Amino acid sequence: MEIQADSGFVDYSIRLFYEDFQSLINYSYNTQLDFSGRNRLTTKEQEAILDYLGKSFQILTEDEMLLMAEFKGWKMEDQSVSFLFRTSFDPGLNGIQIKNIILLDIFNDQTNLVIIQGKEGQNGWEFSKRKTSQHVIF
């Protein structure tokens, strides 16, 4: 995740192991994901992916207003898939709130790592069933 506080943009990717994510989407949305050999997602695949990720990973203002993300694409890497997003916010904000419950609904021991690159350097946070949100100050 890269935060550009002065211009009010957050560019981020969500990287997931393909098999885990495929199982989740198949179970939750009755949609069989298939990234092999294609550079496009079907409408049903994209709707399921964006619905799940939109509910499971959120960036909010400090007063809990959801910042809408724009889907920029996806790419395969070894046994994982990355989904690329961009969101914007008022450059006057001093921070954001990140909520992350990706895969926590099917894996009790799931741990998610979020690494943020900003003008002050790089920080990382772990998210799990016990900790699902983090306040990030610019």
C-alpha cells in the first residue's frame, strides 16, 4: 500500500494465495474462479471478487466514512493473485483507518499483513481475528 498524503491517493494491492481465494469465492458466491491463460475476468467473477474484497478490506476516514476504491486490474504471480486498487481522500486528512478481515471468515488462524509505504517510510501491521483494524497517521 502506498499512501500519497499530499495528493490524497492510496494505491494498493491485495495479494492472496490462488487456491485459498478460489475456495472462498466458490463457497461464498457459487462462482468458480479461473485465472489460467486469461487476461479478463467474467462479469460474474469480477462481481464476486469485488463484493468480497469490498466487504473484507476497507479504508475509512478517521470519522469512519468509507473511501470508495477503484479496481485497476489483477495479475498472477506464482501461486498467488494480486488485485490492484486506488482510492482517494481529502489531502487535509491526518490519517485513515484500515479494516482487514480477508479470509478470516473461513480460516480461524489466518493472519494478514499490510505494509504501508508513505513519505515517512515503511510500516507494517498484522491483522487477525483479534485485531481487524488499524489507525494510520500520516
